[in-house]
Amino acid sequence: MSGSGYSETIDGEMTVQSGKICGIKFSSAGPTDRTEISQKPAHGKAMVGSVQTVIYMAQPGYVGKDLFVYVRHGRNPQNNPAVRTMRISVTVTP
């Protein structure tokens, strides 16, 4: 991001049972304008529930590792553009 904008990538983890749903609710120092899934998981579904919520649904019968990435676009407290990329490693259990 150029100028006075802000960009960062954060790694996160979640554990969810096979066939079940797990959500991430987040807040930020500035407003979030939009959230998007930028890399879909290989063994489940990731979806945006709202600009502040992302939901992962594990594929029924699958057990193992998965990964998805979502991006939050908004503004920081100084009202400059801010982009946060979140890489979520998922452990799917029986």
C-alpha cells in the first residue's frame, strides 16, 4: 500500500469438527468497509457473514488440515486506508 496507507498479514488458527461450523468475529481500531475471501479452503467452505464476521464450514467426513485467507479493507484510526490479510490454518477433527 502506498502513501500513508497501512497493510499487514496475520496468521491465525482454528479447530473445528468435521461437518461443523466455526466463526471468527473481529473488531478493528478503525471502520471495516468490506471483507472478502481471497483464498478458498480446499476441504470446506469459507464465507463472509458480515464485514466483522467470517465463517468456516468443514467438509463432512474430512479430517486433517485446511487453510483459507480473508482480507479486510477499511480505515485506521487516522482515517487512512488499511488492509489486513488473515491466513487461517484450520485443524479439522473427527
